[in-house]
Amino acid sequence: MTVSAGPTPVDPMRGGSASANTTAATGQALRPHAEDAFAAELAALAALDDRPRPARWRLSPWAVATYLLGGTLADGTVITPKYVGPRRIVEVAVTTLATDRALLLLGVPGTAKTWVSEHLAAAVSGDSTLLVQGTAGTPEEAIRYGWNYARLLAHGPSRDALVASPVMRAMAEGMTARVEELTRIPADVQDSLITILSEKTLPIPELGQEVQAVRGFNLIATANDRDRGVNDLSSALRRRFNTVVLPLPETPEAEVGIVARRVEQIGRSLDLPAVPDGIDEIRRVVTVFRELRDGVTADGRTRLKSPSGTLSTAEAISVVTGGLALAAHFGDGVLRAGDVAAGLLGAVVRDPAADRVVWQEYLETVVRERDGWKDLYRACREAGA
Amino acid sequence: MSGVNGEEAPGPLLLGVRHHGPGSARAVRAVLEDARPDVVLVEGPPEADALIPLAGEEDMRPPVALLAHAVDEPGRSAFWPLAEFSPEWVAIRWALEHGVPARFIDLPATHTLAWQGEDGRDGGGGDGTDPATGSAEGDRGPGAAAPGAPDERSGAAPGEGARPAGDVRVDPLRVLAEAAGYDDAERWWEDVVEHRGVGKGDPVAPFTALEEAMTALREEHGSGEHERDLVREAHMRLRIRAARREFGEGVAVVCGAWHVPALRRRATVAADRALLKGLPRVRTDMTWVPWTNRRLSRASGYGAGIDSPGWYGHLFGARDRPVERWLTKVAGLLRAEDRIVSSAHVIEAVRLAETLAAMRGRPLPGLGETTDAVRAVMCEGSDVPLTLVHDRLVVGDALGEVPATAPAVPLQRDLARIQRRLRLRPEAAERELDLDLRGETDAERSRLLHRLRLLGVGWGEPAVSRGSTGTFRETWRLRWEPELSVRVAEAGVWGTTVLAAATARAEADAVAARGLAEVTGLAEHCLLAGLSEALPSVMRVLADRAALDTDVGHLAQALPALVRSLRYGDVRGTDTGALAGVAAGLAERVFVGVPPACTALDADAAEEMRGHIDAVHGAVGLLGDAPAPGHARLRARWQSVLRTLSARDTVPGVLRGRSVRLLLDDGELARDEAARLMGLVLSPGTSPADAAAWIEGFVGQGSGGGLLLVHDERLFGLVDAWLTGVPAEAFTDVLPLLRRTFSAYEPGVRRTLGELARRGPGTRGSTAVAPGQPGFAPGLDTARADAVLPVVRLLLGPDGEDEGAGAGAGVTG
């Protein structure tokens, strides 16, 4: 495992203000970090892990893959699966991190990109908090460094007046940094990553210094590939990443399971009355979504046009949740075709001209003829009229 | 020569291989170089011994296949595909290069083909016309040995696989791989054998180890009570024995690893002879045929059972650094397709592939690792360019070549037979042939010529019939050019009979077709050629294309042709169930697509769309109301589409007028309602251009000319009433536009209309008289009309509809 980096680490950049707020009382946190929630599993893996570890990795690549995919260790410890999906994906992701390439996780919303990146960072570096959240307003300081202006004015430019970004800290300490929603970040700010990823160094021209990455530093970015973020990656930056696309659930059953589980959780938090027997309707919604997304019917016999929308699992969840609210508050408490029809229409028809034809065609050629779908057909016709 | 088995006197050199395994091929070459045997025996049909020298010719280029077929029944055939990296091919080439005799030792094809005929009952190709199942079974099915296990798993061998012969016989490799802790047998084999370069040590060592494993396996699981295997092995033993008598001890045998323990076993000649007694026979013929990588891959019906011939070819051909070379090849391909792939990408991909292999505990990156690396580094995680890589490199487009001196392919024989039977001699002189399709012989001749055309053998060209125009007549211009024989030989790759080849070709063409119209044409051609077996695939492609085509115009163009085929297919008695379903589905898509496509059109586009609407209307009429299950009330749905069009203001006037007219003609729109709509359009609020367009659509030339106005009193009354009701000031605006519509009528029609107008509404009599003769009686003369009835009844048939005849006076066009 070759990790090329600067010869010696520069002194750690842990500024006074940076570390103070990280350790809240974890027991009370609404959502503990991955490394805290699964501390026992990580410890058990580390204890039994005798394979070679790349520099500054808490676990060997094999152990990291096991941590994500789940399994039973030699001493009987059960590792829960964190990611349910193709093994290949996790292997490529971990291997990418073990070489010194940065990892880009692509996928439509709701494919567990952030979840995977958090757990990868927790397993590799034991710390998933070195995070830059990408937004349209993310400034360059969030990726490089900022200044503590009080200190800057009082003492002039010095390392003490510097406020390090999570990326800078990760470089100095040989940790894994995370950038969420990379494509939401303005292009000029994105470009500041190029030097970091290719030269593995972060110059500080104001001080005539630089921070060189220590072995073990790497970066995981996530991005949305379907609705193409506002700022596409430049090819120069793209070249620095190995890309892994997280797929949508492979089987209809898996997707129905995910939707049902999430809908139940959301319904509880919104205090919606429990709705019995919604599973059939959920299955139909998931089937509609999958068929339109894949451009082919579930039996694989008829081709379909795909609409312009994403039709992700996350959207299926929101259609069902909306339908549940309708059924609970305005209907008879049972989730019926009429309750989801409007939501379906809204999710599928994003482009009023082209998508409407796609949807109509789908209704007329598939829904109309399917046994037991008459009610859905009628409800959708009414909703679309 | 080094004895493989230490304890005995030097026995024959038994080299157990995996068919189409590049690692096995390398190892075989190394052993042959080292041992220099006096004769090389190869698993394969002995009838092909005479063909072996052809393998050494310049213009013989693998992949090729040995083809055995029954002389009297070309459809019954078996293939033995050989790629450049097949150990058998390597052995044959080595023998030829070193002037050493090479022989095939497997059971003769005469028996295996006879077996195949017996098995025909449980296979799909019972009539021997289905090369896909027929050949795949023959291909290594009867002959294939163990570690070529994918052969067996390709599943196309119904007679073999279905038998309770035990899993081991079906896939011994899997058993070994499971013992080694692998879940994927292919991968285990690659790790243990294929990816292992030929070491410095004893070249025979791997074969010894493999033989031990196979012996253990056969002891553990029994020899898999596979009678035919035992028979084949008996035959191989006899042949080996004969070779040893002739050449002494310098005998090398290349066969599937599964057979090695059986060939090593000592059995008496008598026992072996007894096994071979009384085997069925069939007269067979053999030849070399060109093969393709695609057919070597499992995906196709002829599968030789390897997923990745291109990758194997690369492994076999690469001198060193197979992974680096492979990824450079991939980069080259992607660059040629305009993707930006730099050398840095290749470097990173190599690193990723190697680290992945280490992570997965494999000695070298395999196809899986390199593919993962290509996806992550070069393709940005996308599977789309990866499909290209798989298609062009992993499978590859290699196309084999066979010297012209190779014996004739069975397709030629089949054609010659059919030509004899149909008394249709190939002649160089051009001549015309009139066919009456009602006769069985002529119908078959027509089908043969259509099939040959599909195969690119342009023996006959359809010509315009002289005199008769009935659909049961066809005229062909025949001329046999010498190069057509070459075409037939080329077409031999598609199948062994004309029917099978044309079917395969039509299916392949359908997949490759670019436009919807191309596929529709192909469907029509399939019907003409009587290729009912190809029709489902063609229809599938057609349905897929139709589903993805966003241009309603294309769909509307395809529909009439399809409906035509449907009706023509009825005439020929072809099963058109699938066709009807697709046509109905197509119609439904058109229904959905037409209304949005009819808005915001300029005059030209509207005119074009009117043509489409007319075509669809005609097609829906022909299609009937429920042509296929699940597609009911087509006509009613089309009418509701027309109603939508007629009522929508954003639709151009010409289309609205046309829709109203079509509805009116169908009796779906009351006359009052049509009059109201017309009044609405022609009122002062509507722009004159739009109004005139409406009239144009309603009674314009494309709508059947003015004749309809002449013959239909209702319509004439409507227009007449409107025209007289137009206010004086608006009249001058409307006049030029109306003139444009009416001036396009033929002079006779115009004159009649003038006469009718002069006489005024409601005073018309019979229109069955030539135009231009005024002075009809106002009422109907029933006596004279009755006199016509017998003739009309005669014309319309014995069940002549009294209704239609009774209204004879009012017969409308």
C-alpha cells in the first residue's frame, strides 16, 4: 500500500477553538456519530484484525469492508451490516481509500451516500466529524483555512491566528476528510481541492508556509448524479477521484421494505394514525417507480419511456407518506389508490409537456391492463384530468 | 519424454485441459515443446482427421468451428468451436508446425449425431431445424469434458443436463472450487490455472496435479453414471491404443481433464469394444466453418461456454504484464469513442485493480478487478461506457476465416435439395417467374426466394406483375450469378438450413435495425418469407422501438404497414397473434401521443399530421375493435381522441375539421353537432384563415375530394346552408379561401356541385348517374330500383345484404 505524502508532518493545526465543541455528552446526543454508536464493533474488529494496515488506519481494509458489510468475527462478535448492497461497491470504495486516490460517491438521493461516507471515515480514521457540508454558499475558507480576525488584528498573521478547515486538519493529522454534496459547491471553490488532491499540500501564502498531507490522509466526497448539481465537476477535479455509484435497491422486495420502514418511522414522528394494510399500496407505488425508472415493466416484457424526474426511493417514501396523511385526515383511514394518485402524478410529471405523455402512455399501456390495478388507473386518470 | 505417472512404464502423455482455457493452452504448448511427442491426439470427432491440414493454411483464422451434420438432414448438426486460445487448437497447430501427425480420438460424430436425433424428442428442435438447441447440444455437450464445465452449464443441452447424473459430472469444477473455499468456480480456475504463467519448473506438473484432483473427484463421486461418457472414453482408449501400436510411446493426448483418469485406467480391449457395439449411426459430413467471439460467449445460443473470449484471447496473446496491457487497450477503446482517458487514468486503474486483487486475496487482478477499476477510474462509475468495453473487448468482434478449399457448408446442400424439390434450377440466364401463391409449390418457391433475399443471396428480385394485380400473384426476376455461391457460403454462419439461417438472420437484423420503419419492413418481410419463428423476436424489438420512439409521426407511419402485414399474414395463414398485439399497442401509443403533438403546428406540419391522422384512422378501421386480448375498444378510444382534437382550440383548423369529418363519417357525431361546430368555426370570431383551413380539412382534397360532397347530401346541405348564411361582409373574406379548396376538385366534380347548388337543397335524386345530366325525379322510383336488386345481389354474393341493395338509390361512394 503506497501512500505518498509529505516527508514530515507539520505541527498539528489543532487551533484553540476547533476542538472544544466536539465532545458533547454523547449519551444525550439526538444522533451519535458512527464511531460512538458502533464503538464496540470497531473495538472488536481492531482487536482481532491481524492484517496489514495502511499508515494511520485504525483497521485493515478487510476489516473496514467487514465493518460495512457485516459478518461474524472469530470470537463470535456479530458485526451488523451498515450497508446493504453489492459487496463489490464497498470493496472498490475501501481499496480506493487505501491507495491515495480520493473517493467520490455518486448516486440519486436516498442511496445512503452520506451514510456510507460517514461509516467509512469512522472505520478508517475513527473520526467521522471532519466534515465540510457543500452548499451554494460554501466559501473557500471552509475547504482551506480562515482567520481569527481578533487575533489577526492584535498579533498580526501567524499560525495562531489561522482557523483550520476540516480538510486542513485531516491533512495535518493523516485522517479522512469528508465533503458532502460536492456538486453544490461553486466551481471556483471546488477547484481549491485540486492542489490538495494532486499535490497533497495546502499552501498558506500569507505566512509563506504550507501544510503537507501526512500519510493516511484521504478525502471522501458525495454528490448527486441524477439531477446534476448546479456545478458540474471540472474534468481536472474529476480525474482526482475514483468514482463509485451507489445503486438503487436491486430487488423490488428490498425497496418495498425500505419504503415501508421509513414511512413507518416518519409517520410516527408526524403522529399520523397508524394505517393498516398499506403494504399493498406501497408495493404498487414502488412498482410504478421502478418500472418508470428502469424503462421496462417488472416482468421485463414491455419497454417504457422514462420521465425526466429522479424517481428515487426517497421520493417513493414521500409519495406514500403524503398518501398516508391524506388517508388519515381526509379519507377513511385506509391507504387507497386515490390517496397516492396525486402524489404519483406530481413525482412523475416534472416536465409538464414531455413527462405527461410518458405518464399517460404508462397508464394506458401498462396500468390499464394490469389485473387488480383498475382502481389505480381510474384514480390516476382523475388526478391527471 | 517424461512420464506423468511415475510408477508405470512411460504411458501416453495425458494432458487434461479446460476447453477454451488460455492457461491450459499455454501449458499444453509448453509440454509439447518439452516432450516432443510423435503423435498428438485431440478430443474431437475422428471424421475430421482429413480436415486437420486445413488448420495450418494461411487463410485459416480462428475462431473457427468443426461442423458435423447429417447428410440427409442438414438441420441436425454439431459444432466444435475452437479459438486461438483453445488447447486443442494449440495442439493441432503445434503438430502441423512440427510435421507430427494429429488425430481426433473422440467418439465419431456419426454416433453423436444419431444420439442427438434420438434425443430430439425432448429438445425444442425436434424436427432438426433448430440450430440453436441442436448445435449447442452437439457442441461439446456429448463430447465436452469436465473442466470445460461451463459448456455443460450453458444449459442448452437438454438431453445431458436434465439427467440425474449427479452435480459433479455437470460441474466438477464447482466441487473443486468449493473445496478450495471459492464461491465462484470460474474464478477459482482462473486463480489456480489460467493466471499462472508457465513456470520454470516441470511443465507437466500442473497436469499431474489436476489429474490427481480429478481422480479423487471421480473416486469420491463415482464416474457419474453417464453411459455416453463411458462409451466415449472407451473409444478414446481404443484410439490411444492404436496410436501407441503405430507410433510407440511418444503419444500425447489433449482432452478434457474429466476424462484423464478414465483414459489412464487399464481396461481390456474386449470390454471397450463391447461398449462400442451396436451404436446408432447416421451418415455425416464435416467441414470447417468460421466462428465469432460472440458465439463463443455464453450469451448466444451456440455458447461454447466462455463469458469473455476477448479477455482470454488477451491473456493468451499478451507476452507479459497482462493487466497493464489490458487497461491500455481499454483506454485506447474509450479514447476512440471520445472519452477523455489519460495515461494517468491507466496508472490509477492498474493500481486500483492490483490493490483490489490483494484485498480479495487473488494472486493477480482478474477480469472482475480490472472491470471494477475501469468503472471507478475511467468511466466515472457509469456502466454505459463499460458496456462498450464488454462488447468490444471482453467479448470482442473477432471473426474467424476458413480457407476456400474447406468442404461445402450444409446450407448449400439444403439449398440444392430445396431447389431440386421445387424444380427451380439456378440458371445464369435471366428469366421471369410468375407465381400463383394459392398453389403450394409456388407458395414455397416464393418463400424460398424471400428467405434468400433476407440472407443477402439476391437470386430473385421481385418484379411488377404483368396483367394481374391480385395479392396472390408474385412475379420474380431470377438470375443465378456465380458469386451467389459465395454468398450462400457466407450465409452458412447463420444456420445449416435455409429456414434456420433466414430466421437467425432476421432476428439479428431486427436487433441491429436503426429505425422503427426498418423493423416494420423486416416484420413484413418475415411474413412474406414465412419465418414465423423469427416473428416474436422481431415483434419484441418493434414493441421496444415503438415504446422508446418519441415522434408520433414515426409511430403513425409504422402502424399502417403493420396493419397491412397483419391482413396479409391472414391471407397466408401465418400466426399473427403477436403482430396483432404489437399493432394494438402501437395504436394505443399513437392515441396517447397524438393530442399533444397536434398543438403549435405550422401549416406544413399540420398538413403532414393530417396525413398521419388519416393513416391511423384507416389502420384502426382495419385493425378491428379488439385485435388482441387486453386491447379492447380501440375504435372507441380513437374516436375519443378525435373528439379531443376537434374541440381543442390550439389544434390547427385543418386537423379539427378533419377530425369532425372522420367522426361524422363514422356516425359518431350527430349532423346537428357537426353543423354547430362548423358554424362555430365559420363565425366572424374566427380568423378567416383558420376557418378556411377547417373547411379544407372537412371537405378538402385529401378527404376524398369533392366526390363525397357530390354523393353525400348531408354534407352538401351543411356546406350549402353555411354558405348561404355567411353575412355579406364576411363573404368577401371567405371567398378566396373557399376557392382554394373547391378549385382543387376535378372539373366534373365542380360542375356537378354547381348543378346541385343551382337546384337547391333537398331536391336531389339518384346520384348513380353520370354527372352533368340534370332533371331527376324528386322521389325514388321503387320499381326501377327493385329491378336492379338481382344484379346487385349477384355482385355482392349469395348472402347479399338486402339493406345495402335496397338503399341502392342512395349508395354513397
